[in-house]
Amino acid sequence: MRLKVVELEMQSASLGYNHRPVLQDINFKALPRELVGLIGPNGSGKSTIIKALSRVIQPLSGRILLDGKDMTKIPRQELARLVGVVPQMPLLPSAFTALEIVLMGRNPHLGLLQSESQHDWAIARQAMTKTDTHTLASRRVNELSGGEIQCLLIARVLVQETSVILLDEPTANLDIGRQVEILDLIKKLCVENNLTVLAALHDLNLAAQYCNRLLLINEGRIHAEGTPSEVITNRNVREVYGAGNCVYAHPINGLPTVLLSTSQNKSIQIL
Amino acid sequence: MSFNPVANEPIGAYFSGRRTRLFSILGLSVALVAIVLLATSVGSVHIPILTTFSVLVAKLPLVDIAQTWQGTVETIVLEIRLPRVILAGLVGAALATAGATYQGLFRNPLADPYLIGVAQGASLGAVIGFLLPITWHNLGFSIIPLLAFIGALVATAVVYGLARVGKTVPVTTLILAGVALGALLGSIVSYLIISSGEKMHGIVFWLMGSFSLSQWSEVGIVLPYVATGTVVIIILARMLNVMQLDEEQAQQLGVNVERLKLILLAAATLITAASVSFVGTIGFVGIITPHAVRLIWGADHRFLLPLSVLAGAIFMILADLVARTVLAPTEIPIGVITAICGAPFFLYLLRRRKKAIF
């Protein structure tokens, strides 16, 4: 699989719904072979950034560039060959099987009158083996657990063969074993295939372990940007999350690790 | 590359599932031809199926069969029964296709071809046609189908316009606008019927639907709409599959959601409008046929749509056959038959298969 290498850039973008901005003046760049983490409290706009980068919503102002090209000028189908998304807890039609859902990832590659070929099936089979979902192939999606569906969606985005992958809370429904498995897989694909990967992550510890760079979003703006050690600091965590003095160095690799306990969290008043 | 057998097995099953469904399309096509022959043979004058077959084949180009049948038999087959059977097949196919399209587009199992105002628009147009003081038959054509067709298209266009928010048309708004406008038009129709005096019987009979006045000229008018619309919809079947996800995911998988909605709505509305204009608003076929097909063959629209075309045609031809023969010479309204015969069959399917169908 040889993919085009794509650079992703937001230039002073203002994003929101119904003309009301949720995020303002967002500037960042994501490069190939880089796993960029979007972190921030609930409702800070992580999903909004993912929606804008996949053109589900248009920026209210500013520009989004794919390899320097304005994203609004790229036809929808071509865009879906460049940017793939793993949505958070999406609606899946229960009458379809897991394999049929995964094969939908081939849609942007097929012409109007084309049907999936042996080639497309081979790609789907490979992706399902990688994500450990091949045994689910003939099951209907309403019989699957949240974690299984999450893995299925990752298989679907692999089948889409895009240069950019956007993930919205990819580990939200997974047990800790699966969390590590899936993020390992994403990291490996990112490096091997020169993918540009942007993941909204709730878990600061996983974000610190896996991401090359983090964007900490708060109150409609980028609060901090940089390596995990630069972003996950006691000061930033206190300013954004209101939880103080809880960042420690990981005992093995020294990356920032957040450990919470009620006694350390001075901002929570126990009545 | 090597795959373990566990990984191979379900995908092999997927392949064979596709083959089965292709054979089903073939099988239903053969069944349709057989049922056309049967329905053309049965009636007040019974004609042996072989004779019907010969009469029809003799009409094909490059075929030379010595005529062993009476001229009246040929007239009954070619001028009276066949146009009626073909029109019934066309309308059944159109309603089933439109129903499957609306159900898919709205992701709503309760959707039928009349969901967004087509039926009420057509009814209002037809009723106005009935009440006009002029007899248009003098002109060589009836104004009623034309007004019904215009009414159906205008009503749907108004619903679409009302549901529009900026550049998007949310499907829930579309359904609500359709239901509301439908209720408004329906009440106007009711009022007009009440005050229609001696024309009431004709209007009510039209509204219940009938193929009793079918002619080749009507087939000629309905066919181009139904054929074009159905082909357009079947071509977009894979996109309609992707639309079964939410619209956000469909966009992220390369579907131009708003454009697809507009094309599918236009095509489904056109084939429904063309059908109801001549034969009235026949219920039940449009909502139940796609569900029955889904229960038997699955939810993939690439098979669901062509199978619905065939199943809808077969169902409607059989229903019309029952409607015109059971109480002959009295005809039973076709809508009564579609429900009486279709509902038990559908309930049987529903009980037999317990897995999710939608």
C-alpha cells in the first residue's frame, strides 16, 4: 500500500455551528508520520475539529489546507480517499453485517457502477485480521459490543486507505488491553505508511505515551501545544482541568503521567 | 499472503450469499414472465396459457407462427388483458422501488411512497379534475391523470422547499413537513368529496385505486418515467447503502449527501406520481414489499432494489388478478386485495425470522 503523503494545516480557523463559533483562531499543522493528540475537557471542541477536518462542517472563517490545497475545493469523494474518520459512538444500521460495514470503507474508491472486487475483499480481510475483527465478519452489528464496534470502525478506516486518519476517542469503549493494542496498531501504521494521524483522546496518560505532539484545547482556543512533556504539566492541567499537582514522570520512560487522588486535588471540596 | 481458515470462512459465505441473491433475481424474473402469462390467460373468457403464449410470441419480430386462434382471442389478450397486466406490473414495481428508496433514504421502516405528500397531492389534483365542469374526454384525453401528476409533484416540491434549512434538507424535517402538508391537503380532499354530490362515487373509486380502465396509451406514458427513475435509483444503490450510516459518516465515506437525497427523492417521487396518476393511490405494496424482500434476502440495496422491482410487479399483478376474478363481474378495489393477501404473508415472514430487519 503506497499512499500519498499529506500534510494537514488549519490557518486561523474559526469553527462552530449555526454561525456561533465554538473554537476561534485555531492554527496548527500535522505532518506525516506524526500522531497528534487533541486533548481538552468535555465540550472543548475536539470533535468539532475532527468534523471540520473531514468537512462535515465548514469553517466559519479561516482555511483548512491539505498539502497546501484549500479543502473546500476538493470534491467529496476525492476527499474521502485522503481523509478517513473513526467516529465516536456512531449509528450503525443493525441489519448490516460487520463485513458489509467494513466494505463501506471502499466506497470512495469505487465508481458509480462498480461493485467491490476480489481486490477490495482482500483489503477488507486484511484490515479485519489486523484489528482482530475477522471472526465477526458475518455477525450483524446489533449483536456486537461497543469495543468490537470500535475495532470494526478502525478496520473500516484502514480499508479506506487514506493518508490522513482522524480518530474521535478511539479507545473510549475499549478495555485496557484493547486500548494498548489499538493504539499500537495506529502508531505502527502511522510510521510504516507515512500517515498523518490526529486523535482526540480523553485519557491524558495514553495521549502522553503515544502522541508525538499534543494540542491542549480549552475555552475555544489552543491552550498549549508541543511534546507531551511540554503540554502535560502541573500548571496546564490545573489551568484547564482544575486538578492540581498530579503530574508525575512515568517510572519506565519518564513521560508525563497523571495520577489522581482526592487528597491531592485541592480544588474539590469534600463536604 | 496466507489467511487462516477462520478469517476466510465468513468472507466465503459473503460470496455465496451474493451468488444466491443473483440467482434469486433470475428466478423472480422467470416467475414474473410466468405470472404475466397466467394473468393474461385468466378472466371471464378463459384462454389456455399455451394459446396466450403463442399469441404473444407471434407478435415478436422475426417469429412466424401460423394463427390457430380466433381474432377475438387475440383482441382479448393484446388489447384488453395485456395492457392491464403490464400496467399493474409497472405500478407494483414503481411503488415497491419508491418505498424501498424512501425507507433507505429516511432510515425509517415506516416510510412508504406516500410519506412526503405524493398521495395527497395526486388526490387533490384528481379530485379537482373530477369537479371541473368541462368534460375533457372530448379532447381525446382525460385531464384527471395530468392534474394528479402535477398535484403529486407540486406537493412534494413544496414539502422539500419547506424542509430546507440553508443548504441542507434534514430528513426528520422532511418527514414532518410531509405529514403536515399531507394532512392539510387530505382535509381539503375530504371537504371536496363531501361537497361533490353525484360525482362522489367516481372520486372515491379512483382514490381506492383500480386498473379497470388500463390501455396501452397509459402504459406508454407510465413506462418511461418508471423505467428511468428505477434505473437511476438502482445505479445509486451502493450510495444508499452507505447512507444507512448516519449522514456524517456517509459524507466521510465520500457521499455527497444532499445531492444524493435530491436525486433519489426526485426519482422516487416521479415514478410514484406517474403510477398513481392513472391508477389511484394503491396502498400497502410500497411499504410491505421492500420489507418482505429485506426479510428474505437482506438489506443490501444492490439486491434489495432489483428484487423489490420484481416482487412488487409480481405482487401487484397477482393482486389485480384476484381483484377482477373473485367476485366477477364485480371488481374489488385493488387496495383491499393488496392488504388482505399481503398482510398475512408479511406477518408470517415477520414471525419466522427473528433477526433485525432494518
